[in-house]
Amino acid sequence: MLLPRLAPPLAGALPRVLRGICTAAPPPPPKPLSPSELSTISALLPRLLSAGHVPAAGRLLSAALLLPGSLERLPLPALAAHLASLPTLSAAFALLTALRHHPSRPSPLPLASPLLDSLLSQRRARDAASVLRWLCRSDSPRRPDAETYAAAVAGLCRLEDPRAALAALREMAADGLQASPELREAVRDAMMQDARIEEAWALEEAMRLPETGKVVELVDKLLSEWEP
């Protein structure tokens, strides 16, 4: 049975531990999810979310991630697409929070990065920016990687939200990651379309520098002075 294996009963655990301190051999490592268990969880998670059983979905995902290899084998991109199809991001953030509090501290990027892509493809710039902000929180298990940052900055530029794009670029630069030539061009063009010509050229020059500290400094200044 799937659920007993994922959530074994605790009754009698303490006596067994006490008896086994000196005599018991180490317990065998947990086995990865079987194909049937993987299929069951993959089908059950979207159904729980659609039915409003978000806490149960979070517990199921957390339990599955206790088993080795689950983060790589679960179809998290498909789950992210389903989360993006829901009316609000409450379920998405509930699952991301479950990952944040998970004892093994798994990376949220396998779920958060495709979620970000799905939101950008739906032209939901504000929601995409909120996912990126969540990843950049001080208690996030993992900050965005270069690919996630680039997708966020480019997507927000494409959706004509230069302020959110600059906020994402600022976090990217704070992590010491440089923008590619294509990304520099996207940021420059988005700012020019917003009639911020001088700022666009100044920022592109800063993005060409080998050190990213100047980008952080300049973006902080631009955002503090930003007027709609």
C-alpha cells in the first residue's frame, strides 16, 4: 500500500529504538518509489489540488520526497503547469512552502522554474514576479539559478514590465551572475520602450562590466527613483 509506506505508524517506535541502541543493526535505506507508486502520486496530486485539498497534496508531496530519487522522478513540470492553470497561486505557494519546511530541504527549482515559465507564457507578469521573489527570500532552500533568472528577466521584458525585470536583474546580479548579451539587449530595449533612454544605456554599460556590483547599485538607484 502506498500511504502506509509513505507515512509509517509511530506506535511502538520509541521502545524499538531503546531496545536497538546496542543491539539492532542500522535500518535498511528506504527504497525509491516504484513505477506504480510514482504513477499513483502523479495522478493524485493534481486531483487533490483541483478538489481544494491543498494541505493533503502538500503532505503527499513531502512524504514522497523523503524517498530517494523522487525529486528527479516526479513529473514536477506537469504539476507546475497544473498549478499555473488554477485561478490563484495559493496552492502553488502552499507546495513551495512544504518544500521549504521539508527535512531534507530539497531544491524548489524543479517545481518553481517551470511554474515561472508557465506563468510567463500566460502573460501573468505579476504572478511570475511573485514566484521569483519567493525564491529570493532569505529562508528559501535554494535561490534561482542562472537559467531561471534569465527566463524571468527576459520574460518580464517581453511582457513590457521593465520594473519587475529590473528587480529580477538586481537579484541576479546580487548573486554574482552576469547577463548574457541577449539578456542585456532585452533589458535595454524594454527600458527604451518605457522611454528611459539614458537609464537604458547606463545600465547596459554596467552589465558589460566583469563585476556585478555596479549593476546592483545602479538598479537600486533606478528602482528607488522609479515613477510609473
